[in-house]
Amino acid sequence: MKENGERLQETGGQVGLKIITQKTKEMRICVRQQESLELHGEAVERVSDHEFTYLGSIISETGGTDEDITARIRKAQSTFSMLMPVWKEKCIRLQMKLRILNTNVKSAHLYGLETWRSTKLLTKKLQTFINKCLRKILNIRWPEVISNEELWETTQQLRIEKSIMRRKWKWIGHTLRKPENNITRCVLEWNPQGSRRRGHPKKSWRRSVIAELAKNKITWIEAKRTASNRVRWRSMVDALCSPLGAKMA
């Protein structure tokens, strides 16, 4: 990090940019290294809190996405509440209300989902919020009863689980088509070395990706090879996101 920081400062200096150490923060995720980070003799402040916001996403010392998903739900709730007059307006067609929901509420709700470590519990929290929004837009109140499947069919909404999976695999394909020295692709394929803590490993983003491929009898090497062909990659994504599993042409 020190070498990268000094290289960044040197390159930025060529166009008149400078790293302000007082405004620079560092966070260490699951590491034991405690040596302070310095740039040109000035110490970089280490974030003492458990999390901070960067580009709209919550970054946590645990390396997970639970905090970010919780923050996303709060922001989406705020957006939905601000648009309450729209949902109550009878002159606005249902299709228009659903378009507003997708472009304003769901865009805030699912921002950055491509890199989320999705679990059943987190997916359920995301889906529960959307179901409440749809029921409120349709003005369905107790004791009226409607199943979730009927609710999604009426509003033509995909299940959150499928939305996450489709957008995630589209992003993976886009990343795998980048040059091998691209930083995003390097991070995507990076395999950290060293020993881990005792006990069953937590479900990570990478493990969930490998598990989805294994479930459909596809290896990571095959996925990388397929990503170079956009047409075949779209077919693979459609197959992965279908309930019948992957059947590649």
C-alpha cells in the first residue's frame, strides 16, 4: 500500500494532483499487520470505527456486506416514503407507478449488489422490503391475502434472488473480458494466501460464485473461456438464472 500510494502521488503530481494525507484514511480488513502506513513521512490515519461510507457503499472491518445491505434498505425506505403521494394518486396508472418504483426505489435498494455476499437471510430482508412496497402500491391491506408468487406475477417483478444473480453474472462477464492486468480483473481472480482461522469458513462472495457454477457443472476455467464470447455468455447467464439450471449450447 505504501508503494502504491507513493506511485499514485508521483503520477498525480505530473498533472498537478496531490494526495492530502490529512484527508486520507485507511481501513484494514481481517489482517494482523499493525505497522502504521506513511506517505512521504506523514502517517495516514487508520479508521478506528467499524465502518465508513465510500462512494455510497458501507465498507466494514469484517469484510462483509451486512452493514451495506442494511444501509441500502434504509435509503430505499426513505425514498419510498418521499414518493408516498405518487403511490396514493389514483390518476397514475399502475404501470407508471411500477416504473417509478424500479427507477427510484429499487435502484437505491440494490445499488452495488453485484459484489454483495448474498445469504438466505440477507436476500429475505431485501425481498421482504420490496414485497411491502408492492402491497402498498396495490393497496392490499389486511385481512386481504395474496401470495408472493401472485404479487410478483401481477406486478411483473423478478424475485430479488434472480435479480442479484443476473446482474452479478453480467458484471462478472464484463470484468473477465477486461485485460489481464486490469485491477478489477486482478481482484476478481485474486486468491489470498496464508492460513485462516479455525472453524467452518464463512460464505464469501467468491465461494457463492463457485458454488453456483458447480451446481450447474461448470468450472471457473470454463466460465472464463465462455466470457470471451458475449453471445455464449448471455446464454450461460440465462441458463444459470433459470430454474432448470444451465444448459449451454
